[in-house]
Amino acid sequence: MDVDLSQFSLAGRVALVTGASRGLGLAMATGLADAGATVVLNGRVAQTLERQAADLCEGGRKAETAAFDATDEEAAAAAVEAILARHGRLDIFIGNAGLVRRAPLEERNMADWDEIVATNLRANFVLARLAAAPMKRAGWGRIIFTTSLTGILGRATIHAYVASKAGLAGLARSLAAELGEFGITCNTISPGYFATELNTAMLADRAFVDKVNARVPLRRWGKPAEVGGVAVFLASAAGSYVNGQQIAVDGGYSTTM
């Protein structure tokens, strides 16, 4: 039986992607734009977003920007309202903005904990709630959160990050259970080790790179575009019956001992 590739088309869809100025967020936004969606890139630095959006548009894609701090509820609400005023719809929300800080348990302070949880978990709840309203009216929507391999397996010294990412997977399941009847799916992507700007220090540590490669069955780190394809699948009609799932994109890291 032939595969209907039109199921992967996002033509006419409008997507908001947070943390999209670089790395995996930009890769997912690029994937959605390649599939035909109009992508709204979010981050804190307007100049960086505008440069990325211009690069996408030069390639014939449709991209806009919405510079705001994802933890600012008023700014988030205003951004969603602006998207609806401009396009009359918001079909896809990818909550990718995140924060991580490393410190031993005895050195961890609660201000750090609160900031990380606010960024990684609370902000995604706020934006998902805002996005869900127009999706419910339309009877169609996709909510996708970027969690982490560490939310599945855990790692020392990043306690708030691990807890927030594990909590985000739970939030996705709760939203999937509640919003499914309105034609809205909610899933998470859990990336493993990817060659991005944020991982520059780790990539410079040859011993650590070799350690990861020895554990990953594919024997390499991921390429950002390899997350983009998963995002397109989950956002499109092709993934319409996938709901409440935590999809590890880790080269098999989490499947080996």
C-alpha cells in the first residue's frame, strides 16, 4: 500500500514554538516550516529571532517572531492574542523553552529550584492552557512538550531540571486525557544527547563524548534535524492517533544497559 505523504503536510497550520532561537527549538520550527506551517518563533532576544525568521523566509518558508519571556504570563497571553488576531487560529504549540543549572544537592538553593520549575513546567502549563482555547474552538490541535532523557533516567546535580521534565511528561498525559475529545493531542519528545550550541562544553570533552557514544547503539550524538522530523509527525495528520506519549529520541540510549 502506498504511503500518503500528504498526511505529513502542515500547510495552512500556524505554530508557536518557544525557545526557538537556536538548537532543538529552531530545528523543530524549521521542520514545521518545511512541512508548510507558518511558524512563530519565540525567545527572549528579538534580534536573534528576527535573524532566524529571515533565514527561514529566504528559503521560501513562512516564519514570524514573538519575543517574550515564557515565564511572563501577561506577555504570553498577549503573544497568543496577537497570533490569533493576525491569523485567526493557533493549531500547534511546542513548549521547548527550558533552563538547567548544575550543583550538588547541598549547594542547591530554592531560588534556583523555583526559577527552573517556573521555566520548564509552569510556563508550559500556562501556554498550553492559552493555546488549548482556540484549538478547542477549532476542534483540532497539537500540543508538544520537549522533555528530556534525564526525565526518564535521572542524572545527578540537575535535580530541578529532572523533576520539571518528569513533571512535564505527567502534564502531557493529563492534558491528553482531558483534551482528546476536542481533537487535540498532547505528547512529549524526550531528546537524548544532541550536538547543539547548549552542549558545546560537553562536546569539547572527548572522554565524555566517547562515553555517550559507547552507550548509544547508533554510536553517535543526535543531529537537531532528527528531532524536527518527530515534531512534524506529531503535529501532522500522520500522528493523529498518538496521544499522551513520551517519545524518546535518543539513538537507543534509554533502551540499553
